[in-house]
Amino acid sequence: VYSSLTTSQALVPVAFEDVAVYFSAEEWAELAGWQQELYREVMKENYELISSLGKERFPPPCSTHWK
């Protein structure tokens, strides 16, 4: 299935912040271990996909939850 968007309409700059999800310390503490691990995996994959779209590599955003 093809979109009705033209190429110029479909090319929109995307930043990591557009797809990032952040939790407060309180919210993070409420997540189960498997949810924290899933978050880390998804955020890492999002970062890798977004950074692959550009010519330059971006440093990963500072987040205590990534560690």
C-alpha cells in the first residue's frame, strides 16, 4: 500500500526527543524489573534507528534509566 503523500511531504526531520519517553524517579520505581528492561531495549533501539537516519552520530541522551 502506498501513501498518498509526496516524497517532500513524507520526509520530516525526526529527533530522538520526538520518540523518547521519560519517567520521573517515582514512576520508574513503580515499574517492574521486566518493564524497566523493556524500556531500556526500546529506547536503545529507537536511538539507534534515529541516529542511523543522519550522517552524524549523536551522543545518547542523559538518562539514569539507560544505565
